[in-house]
Amino acid sequence: MGNAVTFWGKRIVLATACGWLAWSGVAGKIRFADVSQSAGIARAHRTRRYPGPNGDVLRMFTSGGAAAAAGDFNGDGLEDIFVTDSDAGRPNHLYRNNGNFTFTDVAEEAGVAGGNDPLSIVADALWFDYDNDGRQDLLVARFGTPILYHNEAMASSATSAPHPGSTNSATPSRLSPSTTTTTAC
Ligand SMILES: [Ca+2]
Ligand SMILES: [Ca+2]
């Protein structure tokens, strides 16, 4: 009996909420606009190309390497975006959020542009603080071996203090490949 009351109670609450949204017009006002061009992040993902009769099939797999990961790598309170590329020698992109609806690609400066070498193909990425030092580190998954980048320094903004344990404080927001973890996928 109690479960039945709970079930119908939830149905009534849900119906009331949907009715309110329809009546208020809130649901109809939700819209998205494509601002990737003006934000500076409109770059096409490229797949790895292979010669031979099975080249197209192999290329299809690397098409699945188009990925993006959001995280505040420089600790300024603004979410930044890491975007993968999968073609041989092509750089990944680390878009630093400028806070004014634009982004700047700082992948080379931060040391995370690489990874698409002859034996490995960048496929995905994840921000997380693996060593609990308060800085977001970056795991780049590849067809091949993954790369774990340790975040070496905080943001270059005046409001961010250098990390006490940093060995690379002269290069703000640099991420270095960790030597503690590399295991095959
Ligand atoms: Ca940020
Ligand atoms: Ca960390």
C-alpha cells in the first residue's frame, strides 16, 4: 500500500511539474546557439590514414577518437577544454577559457599537444586530480599506451600562488607526462 501511494505521489508531482513548465513557457524558451567559431574552438578532428585495401576500415576506428574533456587546469575558476586529434603528428588542443566567451589554444605551451605518434593514436581524455594536490591532471587515452600528464603549476594569473612543491614554477600551467603510470590499454 505504501509503495502504491509513493508511486502515484511521484506521478502527481511529475505531472504537476510538467504542467507548470508548459503553462509558464519555460520549456519552450530553452535554446542553444552555435558559437564555436566566435569562441575560437572550431577545429575539425582528423582521423589516422592507413594505406592498403583495409585502410578505410582502420580509419573508421580512429574516427572514434574525437573527444573533448572539460576541466579547470589553471585554477582560475573557468572551465577549460581539451580536444583530441587522431591523425599522425597532429596536435591536440588545450583551449584556455579567457572568460569572455573566447578560448586560446595553449596545448603546445602546456606540453599536451603530442601523443599522435607512429605507434599510438589519441582517442579520449579525462581531467582528474590523481595525486590530490589540488590541480587537475590530464589522462589522455590512446589506441596504444595512455599518457598521464601531471599538472606542474597553477595559473599564470596574479591571483594564483605557485604550488609549494612545484619544480617548474617558471612555466605556468605546464603539464608533464607522469613517470609513475603508463600501462597498456
Ligand atoms: Ca581555467
Ligand atoms: Ca594533481
